[in-house]
Amino acid sequence: MNLIDLRMVMLLTGLMSGFMAMMFYSLKRSYPASIKGLGEWSAGLMVLFLACALASTKNILPEFLSVTCSVFLLLIGIYLNYFGTQRFFGVQPRIGRWVGVMALALLGSMWLTWIEPSYLGRLRLFITLMAVLFGFHAHLVWRRSSMRLAKILTLIAFMGMFAIFLARLVGSFLFAVGDEVLDMELRHLIFITCFSFSIFLSSTSMVLMASDRLHAELQYLATHDPLTNALTRRHMNDECMTELARCRRHGHSMALLMMDLDNFKAVNDHYGHQAGDRVLVDFVARVNALLRQPDQLGRFGGEEFVVLLPETTLAEALVVAERIRVACDATGSVPDCTVSIGVTTYEKDSDTMDALLARADAAMYRAKTKGRNRVEIG
């Protein structure tokens, strides 16, 4: 008495794939458009649902549907999942190459079904292509994803399936195989059961990857200005407070630059707010190009920005400020905007964040009153 009914295993695998397809479709509708690949994952799992449903009709429907179409749809479904992962990681898919492979696979399957019928030939063709797809998929996840739970689960699923299909291929040359997909031989039972479990594991891990990406995007939006990508005022305050605490503990130096674009209101009034937005974006890009990796640039509101320079003396901060001023003064673009900068540094343990900001702000306004486009010390 067989404890596993392969027809039922295929049906359950198909139902699970269909359920996960609807889940990914729901995620696609609710997640930001910047998270790619969800639609392809949904389509791939839906195709797997159709493939498993057809495969379970072996000896009920014609072989063209239960064998040739089911095998071809299975390959298409696995490829669509791979295609979705490529889009998820921003990799340019090479669709033409894979379309050619799938077309040859379909022709080969049809030939081995009707012209020269051979279940063993179809099995080896199918297993080889599946092993290649899972191998490519595992390599992509390994290269592109950070080491998190989602990556670990995905790698376990795809590398496990690659190993299982490879072992099944080698076994087809060493051991006798049955003559149909519903064969109850032990190795075939293990193979089909492992494949079904891996579909569930890979689908779950892809949901986790999408959730991780959503969390990262929400965290980025919470800490970065949506127009310029500079840090928000709240996050900048947190960074400055952290650095101030380090200075108190270890006796380090730090500097703050308070910057304000000159005559920015006139730019908006004369050229329009879209031109003003371009000026702000360009300014942030120019400043970031002049900063070190530990330095932080934040937008405090409107055309006012703050730069945090950890472990920086006053002399070093003045050099940075002057570079920023010169870079903005030499743009030659229209509309053109210069910048006034106030510089201050951590002086004593009694310094607070408010005191540093007040000194930098006062120095910046002195630069304004002295003619703009200059650097002052606070």
C-alpha cells in the first residue's frame, strides 16, 4: 500500500502555487511600484498551478495536455520566477536566449512524445533544463541579496532543487526508471515530494524578500528627504546627537556647517518652483560629491542644509566649506545659486546640540549680511 498518492501531491502543489500566486498579486497591488518582480512571481506561480493540474490528469486527458503541455508550462513557470527575481534585483533579463531554450524544449518534448516516444528522453530533457534554471536562480540570489533569513531560505530551496535535479539526472543513467510521471518507484516519489516542498519554501522566501525590501524602502523614506535624498531634519538631529555623545566620551572633534542658498526665493519667483527644485537637487549632488563617507548632509527646511563632519577640526571644516562654496559659485548654470555657510565646532563638554546649531546659524546669517556667497565662523 502506497503512503503517497502522486496525483494528490501534484494537485496540492498546484493549489499551493495558485494560493501563493494570488498572494503575490495582492502584494503587487499594495506595494510601491519601485519593488519589481512581484507580477512575474505571481504569473510564474499561476503557470505552475496550471502545470501541476494538467500533470495530475495523466491517463485521463490526452498526452498532449497531461504530458507535453504540463512539462512546458512547468518550465515556463520556473523561468517566470527566475525572471521576476532578476527584475527584483534590477538585473536586465536576457529574454531572447531563454525563449529560444523554451522553444527547443517544447519541440524536443513533442518529438519524444509522438515521433520517437521515450519517457526516459523526456525525463532527462526536463531534468536538465530545470537544473539549469534552479542553478541560475540560486547564483543570482547569492550574488545580489544580503545575508538575511529570506536569502538563506531561498538559497536552501534553489540550491537544494539544483542538487535534487542533478542527482535525478545522474540516477537516470545509473538506475532503471519507470515509464510515466505517476510512477511509484521510491526515487521518483522522493523527487516529486522534494520538488513540491521546495516550491513552497521558495515562494515563502520570496515573500520574505519582498517584505525586507518594503521595510528598507520605508526606512529610507523615513530618514531621507523625498526631493533631494538628503537626510531629514529629524534623522540629522539624531546623527548629530550620536556624534556629540562620541565626542564627549572619547574627546573627538566634530564640525557643523549650516548652509543657505542665496536669493533662492528669487529663483522660484522668476523661473518657477520646478526650476527651484532642480537647483536643490543639483546642490545636494554637488555637496555629496565633496564629502567623505562618514560625513552626513541633511535638509533642515526649504533651501537650508546642515553638514555633519565627524572628527573634523575647525581648519579642516573651513576647507570643506570653501570647497562647497566654490563648487556652487562655479556652476555657470541658469538659474544659478550661490551659498552662504556658517561653520562651528565642538568646543567643550557642556556644548549641546542646540548650542552648536545656534552658533552655526548665527555664523551663516553673518555671511548673509556681509554680502552672501561666503564662509563665516561661529
